[in-house]
Amino acid sequence: MAAAALTAATTAASTAASTAASTAASTAASTAARMAATTLTEAVTASWAGASSATPAAVAVHTMGWVDMGAFAVMLAVSTAIGVYFAYFVKGANESDADYLVGGRTMSMVPVALSLFASFISGIALLGYPAEVYVNGGQVIYNALSYPLTGFFLAYQMLPVFRELRGLSMYEYLERRFNRHCRFIASGLFLVSQIVWLPIVVYVPAMAFEQVAKVDLHIVGPVVCLVCIYYTAVGGVKAVIWTDAFQAVMMLGCVVLVVIKGLAEVGGFGVVWERNVNSGRLEAPSFDLDPTTRHTFLALILGGVVRHTADLGLSQSIIQRYMSLPSMSACNRATALFMTCTTALNLFACFSGFVAAAYYHDCDPIATGVVNARDQIIPLFVLDVLSGVPGLTGMFIAGVFSAAMSSLSTGFNSIAAVVLEDLVRSVLGRAPSQRQTRWLLRIVVVVTGLINVALMFVVEHLGMVVQLNVSLAAIAAAPQFAMFAAGLFLPYVDGRGALLGALSSAALVGFVVIGAQTAIATGKIHVLPKPVSVDGCDLPPGFNVTLPHLQHFDDSEVLWLWRISYLWYQPLAIGFGLLVASAAALAGWRQPLADVDPRLVAPAARRFLPVKAGSRVQGARDEPAHMALLQVDLRRTLRESERRGSN
């Protein structure tokens, strides 16, 4: 019996660790959400796989009660009610495609800012950051400093360009700056990466819910997805934004609740500080310049800014939210609130990991087999500290699922926008009527949601294929970033050079990510976990526990590129892609600067354009060129009016 338990526990831990490792690769691809997924730790599969020889029957495990389940159900009901309200009680809320996808560009700043925050933070983040701190220490907390820098760069260099376009799809930029091929490739990569990522977004919290509620993840996962599909399909972006705002409050509230109650249970801030200093989890920033060091201050800040810029400034779902605001000043205010909430949540999430480490300082639940996966640490901690007050555990789980649902609904809505603008209208050249457009958008949301439900059932069985698929999602983001960055900051690069740089970027990040993840999965690369103890556990007589092996592994035989920190994946790949694009321009694939529309270049790069071209932005000296630009905008407006009139 003990051997069977050991086999089951080891298999479950290995599967969960493999999934976490694969999720780490996705950080190189996109969302801070994804960054949090990597913080589930990339490479401790082997070091934790043999964590225990059996599971002690004497260890008591709390579960959610009916009041907790009721709190979770209320969150689902409120989300559904918001969708119903905007679908059936707000007259004209979704009459046109602009209403359905960008709220008629008249949304208020606060709900949009909260929607941006909720969309950016996935349920993986709420579990991943604390798990990272618990297992590998608190270096990751310094990543929070990168968010204000990202917000500043986004507000002053990227949003002014995309706001000028006033399109429904950000990939229209690539066609106007380069050509249709760039637009088609980038939008296709976006669709692939979203379809790969979204099932994992709901699978991870569903797995945690199964741990604490003893409800099969194959039930709760599809239920949450179906609720999301419904309110996104019928309510449009207004329902998504207001539901996100509600869910953002739930997310922040659940993390703050856990920290406050956990501090009270542990004995106060001083106890948390002392125990984490003693275990080495609370540490000063590492200024090591070795790129193979997993977390350093430079990698967390520089790599964080690059990653978050890709996740925010070059994300269809994020830019689409900004397009729903009426002015640039509203965008800047929304960015300030967005970055404030994101920084606060990351700090609280990391601190909850410190509190959990202090709570379990002498009885590690992983070593004793109470949980099998590190991302189940926080749900277990929540049950232990909140179970005495009915409903609090349910509120926390509702907060975790709120993060997942906001990411799902935003993803569904953004996919609908890309399918309409980049595939139907651009590639196929069709101009559907307003009635056809309304049906098309809703059908895309429903079909995408059902695909997500189906893939969620597949995720847990794919093993190494999951790792490969998420690694491919990472490969999808680097070429997109390279193309956009070349267009925004390198005005001399033309479409051919941008495509060559994007392909080079994809090839490099693919080589690094797949090689690194293969080395991790085969046990050639390990991450040294922080020490744990079972001295305070009330274990049955004769129960033996094998603590994680804390001795450093020699991975010097692994290729250096495969050993670099995942934080450097995107900066390395994007930098390489931009160098290749610049080299192509020097070799002859060059865009004449006089032909570059200054509105398609970041403000910092406009100074390098000729005065004649630069005057177009200010509406001076070059009246023919300025009138030509106005005519382009007029033709777009007329086409939109014709589509409205054909309804």
C-alpha cells in the first residue's frame, strides 16, 4: 500500500512539475501572467519527485464547506448577470462591431484600468508567485520594480502610435508600416499562442480547486469556461470590462485577506521576517552578472521591462482595452492605475509566499506528501488559516478563478477582433454587414471557448507534448515583438528586413527554449530549492520522510545557451532579431526615410526622420502629404459608414 501511494504521489508530482516547467517557457512568450507561470519553477522536477515515501494518514487536510462553495457560486452568478445586463438591458450596447469590440470608444477610465489589471494577471500568477517564493526564495519580488518602468514606456512610446490608428486590430499597424504578409503572420501567431495558452489558464486553478474542494477538475473547469463563453458572447467588451473590474476587486481582496489572516496565525510580521531570514528566502537583491543565474536584479528589471512591454504594449487584448477609452489622457490615467494595482498584487502575492513559508517552517507539506504539487501550497495554506471562518476559503478560490476568467473572456473577445479584422476583412477581403458581423463575432467567441474546453481535457494527458506546445507559444511571441519593435523604433527597416528579423528571433528563442526545457525534463538542469523541515510534524510512528536533496548539481556539460535564465529569453531573441533586421537594411533592404509615415513610428524615433516627413505629424509645410494621410483616414471612415448603412 505504501509503495502504491509513493508511486501515485511521485507520478502526480512529476506531472505537475512538468506542467509548471512548460508554463515557465511561456513567460518568454508573453503575459506577466505567463511570467507568474514560470515562477512555479522551471527545473525542480527531479529534486522534489522523491519528496516522500508515503503519505501519512494522520495528517489532517481541510476542505471547502458549503458556505465556501456558495461564495464561489456567487462570483459565477455575478459575472453571468453582468453579461445579461449588457446583452438585454442596455439599448444599443452591441449594435456595431466597434461597440462589441471596443465599447464604442466611450468607456470610463476606472473600469478599463481594472480590466487591464485583471486581464494581465491570470490565476496562475496568484498561485505561482507564492509558490516561487516558498520553493526558491524571494528574489522574484524585485520584479515588481519593473512595472512602473513598463507603464512609463507604454504610455509615452507605444500607445500614442496605436491610438492614432484607431483600428480594431493592432495588427493593422504592420500592414500600414510594412505589408500584408507581416500582418497575416503576426495575427496568425497571436491566434496560435492564445489557443495554446488559454486552456492552461483555466486548468491550473481548476487543479487547485480540486485539491481544496474535492470537486473533479473536469467538472469545475468546463463550468467556468461555459460561464465565460456566455457573458463574453452576449455582452461584448462592455460586459467583459465590467466583469473584469468586479473580478479585479475579488483578486486583490483575496490576496490581502490571506496575508492579513496568515500574519495573525503565524504571530505577526516579526515572526515572518525572522523565519524567512533564517531559511534564506528573504534575501537582498542579487547583483550577479552571470546570465545563467536564475534570478538577478538586472535580469528581473531589464528582462521584466522587455517581457512586460511585449505582454502589454504588443498584446491585442491590452491594446483593445485602451482603444475603448475616449482620449490619450484617459489612457495615461488608466495606465497609472493599472500599474499601481499590478505592482501591489505582485507584492502581496510574494508576501503571501513568505507567510506560508513561516507557517510551514517546521512541517513542509510537500515533503510529507500532503500535497503533490508546489502550486497547491497556497490553496492548502488558505484552507489551514481560513477554514475557521466559513466563506473565506470560498472567497479566495473565487479570487483565483476571477483571474482565470478575466484572462479567458479577454482572450475570447480579442480572438474575435483578430478573426474579423485580420482574416475576414484583410485576408479574405470580405465586408460583412452589421448583422453578419454580430453573428460572426459571437460564433467565434463560442467556437473558441468550446475549443478551450476540449483542450483543457487534453492538457493533463499530454505530458511532454504540453511542454512542447507551450514552448511553441513562447516561440510565437518573439517574432511578433521583433516586427513591432522594428517598425516602431527602426524607421529604416522595410517589410523584408522585419520578416527576416522575426524569423531569426523565432529560430533563436526556439533553439534556446526547447533545448532548455528538454534538459530540465531529462534531469540535466536543476534549480536548488530552499531548505525545508519536518521536525514539527506530528507523524505516525515509523513514517520516514526524505527531504529534497539540497546539494548543488553540476550542469556545466549542458550548452551555455540552455542554462541562461528564462528572464533573458526574450531580450536575447528580440535583440538578435533587431540586429538581423538592421543588417538587412544595411545590405539593401532599406525603407527610404522620406516614405515613412511618422504616425507609425514611436515618438523617440521620429527625430531621426527628415524634416519634411516629420512635419506631417505637426501638419506643417507638407500639405500634399498631410492631405494624403487625411484621405486614408477618410476612406477608412467611409468604409465603416458603408458597413453600418448596409445593416
